[in-house]
Amino acid sequence: MIYETEGGVCAAAGFQAGSVRCGIKASSEKDDTAVIWSETPCAAAAVYTRNRVKAAPIQVTREHLEDGKAQAVIINSGNANACAPDGRENAVREGRACANLLGIREEDVIVCSTGVIGQRLNIEAIEEHLPGLSLSPKGSDLAAAAIMTTDTVPKTAAVEFTAGGKTCRLGGICKGSGMIHPNMGTMLCVLTTDCAVSTFVLQETLREKTAVSFNRVSVDGDTSTNDTCCILANGMVGNQEICSRAGEDYETFAAALETVCVTLARKIAADGEGAGRLMTCTVSGAADEAKAECLAKAVCSSSLVKAAMFGADANWGRILCAMGYSGAEFDPEQVDVSFSSPAGEIAVCADGRAVDFDEEKAREILSQPEVTILISLREGEASVTAWGCDLTYEYVRINGDYRT
């Protein structure tokens, strides 16, 4: 069984976190640098953006994780350190500053950055102020807030499960609000667990679970240069290490990881830049999962569908249009579409054609904080859910003056 619990990235035994204001972005008064640390070295894995333009911290982190080990993560907001002068050198210096703070090897630090692209990272500010950072087993919320950019709320999640007769915990924090169309994971996400898991199992399972969670989120169709999702496992509960992707312990661990990833992915979608509502799209009755995923992601990525959600307009034609250009093969005359929310459910399309429905009832359903688009293909058993948000005036305002 898997149970929701508290503590975020510090829910697992042996992990601490904290934050400090370094002044990376002069106009911001909030803490802008976070550190997550394990008392003991960890097996570690990560997945990254598929954008061909990759930020310097990704290059450095990949090198640091070549041995499959890590003990800390440092994340700064306010500057992406991407396409920037001295980018690699400054990412190395950031990792070194964290290692010096904690008294660990420089190679055991994962380095992440988020913020404006193309501007030099004020590494001197980080080096000067990082020693003022204090770590705490209750520091998850501080770290989650420090890594926010245009996010309006911190994003955390944690679960409890049993492996090898031991009670384990797995939790995480993430940030992401705009430039979300990852084809990988998310903007930035740190996951931790006190369950003993091998690096190989961590890597393969993380890749699998990000594919069914963060990869199914689209806020604006833009893929970031900095996307990183990493996981650290320190094994402090003392279970027999999970070294194979088979068996009851593995299945429980994998389910726990998926639960946390999906929870965080939904929070990213709900907090999309300027968003007023979370948009969930479930495609069922597909011949296979790949087709269902392609269609669900196309609907969630459609600017016209997202704009209709903002206006609470039951414009189901835009949904079929998005499905039609997705690249997936299906029979339009077998498609049924309904809208659902806490206000009820209403069918708007059957057999690819309009059906009579109450427009006022549809508007009431579409005006809720979370709306689900239900699509049935009636050709098989596969089902996939993807997440997005509405497209509002506020999104344009935020991104019109992002650098300032």
C-alpha cells in the first residue's frame, strides 16, 4: 500500500534542505538558492531536457553522475545559466561552493539553474552568500519556494510505502509554470527516498515514470533548456537493495515513484503561467497506449483548446481538430467527447458529430477549477491521461516582460 505523507523532499530519512537569498536577481527579495543534502552518499539518476540547447548545469551534472552517485543538489532561481558567458565555469563553481558548504566531494553535487536565458550567472553572489544557508529536516518548503520563478505556489509531494519489511518514504519538490512541454520530465524536480535502490533501477524507473507523468504535461508548448528531474536514494531504512526491475518490492517502489511524479505533474499544470484552471484530458478506447498518448497530448497542447477552456466555451470542434493533426490514426466517426468537472458531466460529441446539449450547463461545468475532457475512440482498451491548463491574458503579460 502507498500512503500520502508530509515532508516533501525531506520526508525520507537522512535528507535535509534549506534556502538563502543570494541576490542573483536584484529585483527579487525572496530566497533564490536551495540545497538538498543527504547525510550519507546516495545512488542517483537523472533525466534531462531533449532541447538541443542545453544549459551549462546539465552538462556539469551529467559528468558528476557518471558514477551513479550523489549526495546533494544545489538549485538557483533567477538565472538559467544557459547560453551565457562563462556558463560551464560558473556551473562548476556553483557545485564547488555547495561541496565546500557541506564538506563533500564536488563530483557528488547535482547542479540546477532556472530563470532568464542568456545572461551571466552572478556566481560571486552565490559564493558569498551560500555559507549563510542553514539545513533542516523540515526545510522542504523553504527549498520549494526558493526555486520558484513565475510559479505562484510551491510544489511538493511525498508518500510512504513498505519494501523488504521496512517503512520507506519517497518525496520531492519541483518548479514549473511556463516553458513547459518537456519531452522529458519537468522544469526542475528533485526526488529523494530512504529506500535502498540501485543506480540502474533508479535510472530506468525514473525514465519510465517521467514518461507517464511530466512528459504528459503541456502549459505552452515550449521545451526548456534546463529541464532536469533527478532522484537520490540513500538506503537509510536498511532494506535489501532493490537491484532488479521485478518482484513485489520493485513494483511497490515503482508505484510510489509514479504517484509522486503524477502528483507533481498535476501541480505544474494547475499552476501554468496565468492559468485559471487545470485541464485534464483522458483518451480511452484506443488500440494502444502510444496512440492514446499522442492524442491526449495534442489536445492539451492546443492553444485553441486552451483558449476555449479559458472562456468556458464548449467548443468541442477544436478538440477533434487537434486530434486530427496529432499524427495518430483514428476514425473520426467513432469519436465521442464529453466534458466533466465537479459540476457534472455533459456529452458534446458522438460519432464525430454534434449532439444537442445545454450550453449553460456546459459553461457551468467548464467554469470549475479543474475540467476533464473525456474522449473515447471505441477501438480498443488502452487509456492515457495528460494534463494542461487554460490560456489566459495573464500568460501573455507574464511573458511579455519576463526579463524585467
